[in-house]
Amino acid sequence: MGGMDADTIDAGTGGSVVLGDSGRAEFTEARVIVRVESIAPDQGGNDKIKVLDGNHVIMGGVGNDTIDAGNGSSVILGDNGEALYTLGLVATVRTTATQHGGKDKIKVLNGNHVIMGGSDNDSIEAGNDSSIILGDNGEATFSGSKIAKVTSIDIHRGGNDEITVKAGNHVLMGGSFNDVIKAGNGNHIILGDSGTAIYNANGEIDTVESRYGAKIIDTVEVVYDGSDTIDATDGRHVVFGGGAGDTIRIGSGESVVFGDSGFVDIDGTLPKTAYSTDTDRGGDDVITTGVGVTGNVGYDVIVVGGYGKDTITTTAGQDIIFGDSATLEFSIVTTGNDRTAVLQRGYTLAPTHGGDDTIDAGAGNDIVIGGTGRDTIRGGAGNDRILGDHGLYDVALPANQRIISIYAGENDGGAGDTIFGDDGDDIIVGQQGRDIIDGGAGDDDIIGGHNIVGGSDKNELVDGKWLGDLLIGGAGEDVVLGDNGLIARTEIGGTSWKDTIWLRNPVVAGVTSLRRDVVTFDHEDFIGGNDTIFGDTGNDRLYGQRGNDTINGGDGNDDIVGGLGSDILSGDAGKDIILGDEGQILRAFKADGSAVLDTDGAWHRDVVLEEVVRVVGLTSISSNKAGNPNLAADLLGADMLLLAGAVTDSGMRITAGSGAWDTKAIGVDLEPAFDDIINGGDGDDVLFGQRGNDTISGGAGADTIFGDRASNSAGFLTDLPAIINAFRIVKNDESQRLGIKLPVNGELVVPAVNLLPWEMTPYLPQLDVFLNAEGPLSGFVNKTTLNTGSDSNLKVFASLVADTTRAQDLTFGNDTIDGGEGNDTIFGDDGRIQAITETGLAVIDKEVAGLSVSMHNMLRDLSAMGFAINAVAGNANTTVGIGNDTIRGGGDNDTIFGDTGTIIVPSSQLAVVGTSPVAAAKLVHSWLMDLQTVVADMSYTARAGSETAIREFAQKHNLGGVTFKSGSALAGQPILRPATHTLLIGNDQIFGDGGNDMLIGDHGIIMIPMISASTAASLPKLSTVELKGINAALAAQDKDLTNALRAHIAAHHAVDTKLGNVGNWVFGGGLGYGLNVGNDQIDGGTENDVIVGDTAVIQQPNMLAVWTSTTSKSVADKLQAAMLKTVDRLYLGNLSNASARAEAWGVQSVVSDWSSTGSRSAWLLDAADKRHKAGIAPSYITLNSDMIYAGAGNDLVFGDFAAIIPIVGKTGSTGMITSTRVLPIGETSATQTANLRYVYNFGAQGPLHGAVTSDVNRRTPSISTET
């Protein structure tokens, strides 16, 4: 005990107890030390104490002391303190009288020392090994000779200390105020401020906690944590900066760094668990790791920034960074003699506590979770995974979902971040707020919202506009989602997330890219924002999702799906495919995994167009005898109907209570139609407007533009994508009430046929997809079922829009289309590419033809039901506008269809060969009969709905009708009811502009038969014996199924024939709908155009072989046969009329009465009705009255119909026949067109066409001035 003055003490080696100033020592009677403590703590001098090696206890006392100790395990207090002993061993050491201290200098050599600098600004140096050093005041307890606990005390007293240690596994606590800590190599635990360390029975460190240093004084929080500077060189350190704005620099090694306070559970020197504490306190830290590291050295660190606006920089290595608070869970892995802490799970701890961080992850495959606030993040080079806000990392999750969003709500602290992926194949998820993300070079996956369902991703007000995320793909083949969704990669190698090897696509045009699967969540959580997306260079896949998005593809062959919302979509350069609304664009693979290529070497892509719908009702149609008074309202109350039958998991029919097959009409409502702006840009683009009043520009290149609907069911490859139509049925309260079980993001179903109202169906409906059909999208063909319970499903066969007067926003929009430069093909409303499907098996082929008639007549029954319901309502005249487009061809040679364009490719034959050709053929036939049954049930149910409406009409109206008064020429005649609706359909404005264009005002049919000079086999590889067996089996099954269907209709459906007079009054006692249909304005523009005002039938054969004068007649005959067969099937011509009608089912197959006219008023066709006046009625019904301006050039103009057919010369070569003749369909010199004349009288408006001298020959109705 040196006493009060400035003493110099040299104690030598051993286990000395040294007090620089005054003190007291207590011993037992056996002279065993019990207690040593400082006394007179405010009195003392600037002592110099030196001890050599040993396990000393030293207390410097008050004053600026200098203490030097050698090797050993000494306990050193720079100021006053006390030591308590048990059995002569140190049990507790603590600093005392902390209000008195000094600027001490303490230096020890190697060993496991315990040092507490005490109050004031101390300087402490230690050598190697495992010392415990507190810069300020503290307490240490021991068990036996081993340390048990070290903790900071009296945190309000301390100083700006400087602590320096060499290599080893030291525990360092700077204490209060602004400390400087420097540590050499090793596995150090460093706390910039105060804390507690607890040791196990073996004296090994167990847990360390860094505490926020503050006290409440007079209701005011006084903070004692300081802005510390911490430098640790190489090693596996655990660092907690503490509560103020610290500067932390770490060398190489697998360190864990917390910018603020935290807790760590230790195994040896490695962390088992670590987490942030006092998460609502902290400072603006500057954390740098990899200091002094050069090159891409693989040292991996984990950094948790904590509260405040932190700046975090890591260099090379596979780092994990949390911008704010986090919990970390490790496993200890032993490899040889090396033990490593491997992170198993890490996640955001306190989502609302944090700041606007700046993070630079540097090179390496990093994981970054920005946390709270508006962070700025750079991934650096490498394949990074970045979340802008809160996240969970868990090795137990699938390899492609190891990092997912958590705390994703609007009030969970997330905000708009700025993120740069930099080089590498990055995964970036913006999360909450308006994020700005730039993927940089590489194949990046960018999600503007979250990679979980339901995460908030709201717009923000910027310069008066509500804006969503700004997402930039950068160079490479990027996949970008505007809102919530999952971009899934496939892991094929690697040992962990640090070196994962992902499956790549086959090489296309010298480039390979990552293979990704996309699942969007916006149809599950209905969350979306007004996002802006730039793909930049590369063949990008860009999804706007919900909201009014702006998407620019940039260079490359991009896939752009606008999603639901009024989007602005630009393909820019490249061969782009753009969907205005919802759907999928799928890259095509061969069976060996290689890419299917287009003729220009680009990767072939196919398209699934989706309508997003919600179930609003479920109507039984298996029997119409139930007498449901609300039947028509139930059926017409939904936007669309999906016709389905109940089946088991194995496909067996489930019967209803009546004993009939339980067939249903599923009522669904569509998402609203949105008006998109689409610009293809340079390149041969394929553009789909889908529903809504879209504005579409093709730009330069040979573009194919579909204004609204589209399908391509051709069974072979062309450069155009295969196209099918699907319905995504999403969850709502009604679907749950009805027991329809839908997965996340809804269930996708693909009907075999998609039907429009009768008035909008220009020819017999054809199947869009066929059972088990092969082809590019064969995987979607059998997506037909909705699960309704255990071993119970609804199998969807068809979709339909039941009534034209309710279809304005459900079918075709009023689009504005400009093809731009290039040889474009434009379909104003509906573009269809299909084959006349055949099997060569008479039973099946007749069933297919009959099914077309059944569907057409069912649509007529539904039209009649809609008309009857409208008559009952008797509302004021409502105008319905559908598909009134404005179309410009632009430069070059364009083909434009104002309404529907149908391209008929060579017939595809059903492959019935296989392990059992008989079974395959019977399965197809059975499926067709199922479809016939569903259509028949719907037909009779619609009839029942009409009958209900007729009865209701009879109760509301005088069946005698209001009549003209005496004195009138029509005295006693009923006055016609006024029209309830006026239909404006397909009144287009078409401008050819420059080039040799083909302009078709309404409907065009292009047939592309493949003709050879020899006869090809009709069926593939079937012997005569096999064909005979198949035909016999089909004939037997057809007899059984036909009898069963006939018996079902007799037992479960009824037709009320007593309603004839009343029905005739409903359907013949009014004006019917006003019709303004197909009245186009066409301007050919410059050069040599072919203009057809209404319908064109075009044949463009592809010759598979040369022909000579000997075979030219055979070629001409085959062309004529192919043309006649196609038109015959589409228009129910002379060839198929009898057989098709024989195979048809439904009301119209057995009844011809008021229902046969559909919505067309019977009065219109009653020439003897005295209520007619002479002359036409242009203000009431105007059909196909076109205004055509040929413009400059040598044009061919046809006001109504035309046939464009090839000229077969005496000789010819393979390829397209380019020489054609263009003739009116009625031209007698073209013998093959004689059979086409029935097209004049086909469809809803066909019979309204009268004499050849006018498009419409209807007389003006008489209107009473009294009404």
C-alpha cells in the first residue's frame, strides 16, 4: 500500500496484492487474506507500480497512475476498489469510490488478466492471450480460480479511454464516453461501451451483453455511451459498438459486428446466438470490414448496424449485413482442427427501430437486409441477395427462398430504399415504399414489393403524382416484378448460399442465362403500385402486376406482362412479346432440354392469356324442371359463365340428387377492363391489347397485333407463339361459401372453348383446345378442374359471355392501333390461328362438327333469354359499344382485320396410336359427349330462363298490346314496343397508309393448306385391322352415350310449348335491338391495296412439292377441296349440314319457335306485317354499310364479300403460291365459291340481309305520335 503520495512500487513475481494509495487488508487468524480495499479514496498520488510475472491484485487508487505487469493472470484496477477472497482465492473484485479517479496508464504482458481502468481517461495495453479489460468501472466475480462474471458498474463515471491489445481472445469493454479500442489478431469480444460477460464453470466465456448506457436524471435521459473508435485486425471477432455513433474497423476474418448494443451466447470463442438489445437506442455508426484486405479474399463477416443512420462497408467475402436490429442463430461446425460459426438463421428483430443506412457490401456473394428507413444499398460484385427492408435468412428454407420478407406491413417501419445490385446475378427485393432499384450487370431477379404474400408496397406522392417503384434491370437477362411475387431459381450445386450453383438455360445465340420460374402474388393479396420498370439490355422478363405501370423493355427480345391496370408498355428494340393485361409468356423447350428456336435463331416463346375472375354464383343446369324464378337473373348476373361438370379425382361423373350428372354454370366476375398504351418499338413484335380501350403502336418491324382476344392452337411450330386462353379464379368470400378450394394466387383453368355472345359469333364455334392435345402448350390443356372437397371437383369445359347487351366491358374494346413501319398483321378484335381438327374416325369427326352446331344454338338460346329479360325490365334504350376500333397500317405492306381474323392452318389429327388406340379413341369420344351434355344442359336451362321471363312479362303487360287508335291506317294493330338496346359493334375506321395493304373491314378467313402432289395417309401408322377395331368400339360407345344423353334430356329437361303466343308477343311485339354493326370507314392510302368491306375468304397454300402440267389439275382440286371443307365447317355448309345437325344437342335440335330468333325481333322478318313502311331504316338498323376510299394506287375494292384464291399454273415450285385472283364470293365464274353463298345468311344478323341492291333491306317501323 503506497499511501497518499506519488509512490513507486516494484513487487516482483508471485501473487502480490498492491495498492498504490491507502487501503485496508483483512486476514483470517490463519493469515489467509479475506479482503483488500482502498480507503481515503480521494487522497493519493500519481503512483508507478510495476510487478513481474504472476497472478497479482493491483489497485492504483486516485491519481494518474502508471501500472506495469508481466505475464500471468493479474487483476488490475486503475483507481480505487476492493477485492473479496474465499479460501485465499479472489472471489470478487470491483471498483469503488468511482467519483475519484485519474488518467491511468496500464500495461500488461501476456496472460489472462482482468483490468478495470476506472474513472477518467485511461490508457490500457495488453499483450497476447485472453485478458478481460474494462476501460471504466466494473466488477468481476470468480469461482475458485476461474472468472465467472465481469460487468460494468457506475456507467455515469468513466472517461475517454484507449485500449490496445495484441493477439488473443480478449474481452474488451470500453465503458462510457468516447473510447479508442485497438485489438490485434484473434477472436476478440469487444464492447465499445458498457456490458456484462458471464463465464461457465470452466472459466470459458458463456455470454456477453452490451448495455445501453443511460440514466434518468430529473426526468431527463442522460446518455453516457460515447462515440467509440474500434479497430480489430484479422480474426473472428464479436463486436458491439454501443449506444452512440461509433467507428468500427475490422480486418479479415469471420467476425460478427453490431453497431450498437446486443447480446451474444458464446461457444468457446464463437457465437451461438447473437441479437440486438435496446433496439430503440443507438447512434450513426461507421462500420468497415476487410480493412487491409486486398483482392477477392473470401473472408466473411456478419454486420448488424443497429439504430441510427449507419454506414456499413464490407470488402471481399460472402457477408451478411443487417442495416438495423437483428437476431442471429449459429451452428458450430468443426472441420479438422478448425471450428467455425455458421449462420443458420438471422432475422430482423425490431422493425420500427432503425435509420436510413448506407451499405456497400463489396465483392462477394452477399446477403443484405436494409431494415427500417430509407436505405441506400450497393451489393457490389457477386451474386448478392438484397432486401430493402426486413427479412429472414434461414437455411431450413428452400435454396431459392433462403431470404424472405418479414414484418411486411404498412406500419412495420419499411420505407423506400435505393438499391444497386452492381455486377453479378443478384436477387433484390425492394419491399415497402417506393424503392429505386438498379440491378446492374448480370441476370438479376428484382421484386419491387415482397417475396411473400400480402406485403405492403404502396405508392408515394412525388411531385404531385402517386408513384410506385422504379426498377432497372441493367445489362443481362433480368426478371423484374413490380409488386409482390416469387422468382424461383433451381439449385443444382454448391455447399451453401455462399457458392450456390443455379440451373442455367440452354445456350441461345451464344448466350446462356439463369432459368427462373415466376409466381406473382397480386391475385392473392390484390396489392399493386404504379411502378416504372426498365429492362435495359438483354432478353428481359418484366411484369408490371397491379397498378398503372410504365415498362420499357430496352434492347433484347423482352417478355412484358403489364398486368391489371392502365399501363404504358414499350418493347423498344428487339423481338418483344407484350401483354397489355394478364398472362404468361413461356419459353419453349425440346424434350432434350434444348431451346426451341424461331427461324431467326431467337428463342421461341408461347403465350397463355389470362382473365382474372372471382366466383359470384353456382347454378345447377343438370335439370331445368326445378322452376327457379331467379334462373335468368342468376345466369345473367355474372360477367361470364364457366360450364362445368362434377367429377371425382379419377374423372368419374358425380350425380346430383335428381340422378343426372351434376353439371353447373359457374358465374364469375372479371376484373375491370383497363386501357393500356403499348408500343412495340423496333423489331418483329407480338402485341396483345386484351380487354379495354387500348392504344397500340407496332413501331418498326413486321409486327403482329391483337387488339383484344387471340388464340393459336395450331399443332405445329411457327414463329408466332402458341396462344391459349385461361381463367385464373381467385379467392373471395363467395368461392369459400360455395366450398371451392383455391390455392395461393388462384386456380388456373383452360376451357376447351371460349364463346362470345351469339350476336358476336361470325361463324360456328370451334374447339380451342383438344383433350390430351400435343403441342407447345400441351401442359396447360388438362388444367380444367376446381377442387370442391375430398374426391370432388368441378371440371370446366367451356367459358361464355351469355348476353351482348351486358358485354360492353367484357369482350372487345374500342382500340386505337397503328402498325408503324414494317409488314404488319393487325387483328382489331380477335385473332385466331387454328386447324380444322380431325381424327379420320367418322364417329369422332361428326361429333366435333355437331358440337359446333350445339354451341351455336346454345348461344342463341342465351341471346333469347337476355332479350326476354330486357323486355321484362323495359328500361330506356341503352347503347352498347363493342369493338369500334381505329386502325392504321403505317408504312409497308400490312394485313388488317377490323374485327375477327381467322387463320386456318393444315388440319391436325388426333394421335390415337399408343399402348391402346381403342382406349385413346374412346376417351376422346367420351370427352366430347361430356361437352355435348354440358352444352345441352345449358341450352335447356337458358330456355327455362326465357320461359320464366315470358311468364313474368305476361303478368306485367297487356297481352293484347297497346293498339293504334281508330282512324289510323293501322287501327287495331299493336304498337311495337321501343328497343331496349342499341348495339354498336365493329364499326371500325381503317387506314392502310403506305404500302400494298390488304384491308378487311370485318372478318377474314385465311386458309394455309399444305398441298403435295401425292396423296398422304389419312391416319398415322394404323393398320386396317386396328382401324376396324377402333371404329367398331366407337360405334358401340356412341350408341350407348347417345341413348344416355337422350334419356337424360327426356328425364330432366322440359320445354313449355304452351307459351307460344306469349313468347311470340315478347319476341315479335317490339322493335328488337337497334343495330349498327360492321359499318366501317376504310381508306386504302397510297399504293396498290385490296379492300374488302365485310368478309374475305383467303387461301394462301404452302406447296410441299413441285407440280407439273400433269399434276396441276390434282393440285387445283386439292386446293378447292381444302377451301370448301374449311368454309363448310365454319359456316355449316352443304357438306356438313346434315351430319352436323344430326349430332347436335339442345333445344334447337327439337324445337323451332320464338327461341329460334334469339335477340333478333321476329317482326323484322315478317314482311306481311302491316306495321312496316316502305324503305330502309338507316337510323334503326345499319349493317355492313361501309364507306371505302381506295386512295392512290391500283386498288381492288369489294363492298361486301370477296374470295382471294391462288392461281394454279401449269407448273409450280415449293413454297407459297403468290399469284392470286380476287373475286366477289357470288362470282359465278369461280365455281368453288358457289358453295359459299350461305355466308350471307349466317349468324345473328344474316337473315336481315335482303336484296342485293342494299346492305340492309328493312322497312321503317310506324311510330305512334301518341306514344
